[in-house]
Amino acid sequence: MRVYLAGPLFTLAERRFMAHLRDLAGALPGVFPLWPGDLFADDELAGLGHTAKQHLFRGCVRALDGCDLVAAVLDGAQVDDGTAWEAGYAYARGLPVWGLRTDCRSAGETAHSLVNCMIECSCAEVFRDVEALLAALARRARPSAGT
């Protein structure tokens, strides 16, 4: 099962968390994580100049189109805008979106919201910790592990 890992990757902490999540998911039998941080080399992007943004966009869309599920990190006072777009794109394409919200803050419109309702309602599931997400990924991958 190919899993697209959507999440912010702008700070060192974000990149480390996403890489750690990729490694944990990749250790699960039958789970093949795809993280945009691995799709592009910094020196490659620097050499593309003004066309780098289109290269990034097309590469991420291709990666999303090739996945079976999107796991989206929804932490922060506001969900990262790129992550929100990726979750919405996946939802519109009929790909399941599983959210991961480890942040203890609420950031939605109602007392029962975890994040913005458009994001939260795009998610088939929202997990509150990494272990629960990984367990669900393992269960989902298990039937297809032999195929």
C-alpha cells in the first residue's frame, strides 16, 4: 500500500518529524511511504530557477495520483496550506485521507472541532497519536501484503 505523507517540511523540526514518520511507516510490512521531502533534492530545485515551483507541483501531484492513501499531519495553530491542498485533492479524487493531529490545541469552528471543518471532514479518520496511525496503517496493509 502506497501512502503519501502530507505535512509541513519547512523547519528542521518538521522535516525531522516527517522523516521519522516515513521511517516508522516504512518499517510496516506492505506499507510504502512517499514523502515530498524525498522527491526533490535541494540542489536540483536551486538549478531550476523560476520553474522549480512547477516542478514541485507536478511531482507532488504525480506522487499523490500514485498512492492508495494520504496520511496528513494536521498539527499547528492552522493546518499547513500545502497539506490542506493535498488533503483536498486526495478527497476530490476519492483517495482516503487519514489525519494525524498530535497537537493538544483545538483549531476548528466548534467546540468539537480539531481543525478547520473543511480539512477535518475531508478525513476518513483522524488519529491523535502516531502509534494509532501506524497501527491502522498496519491493519490496512495486512490484507494486501501478499499481493
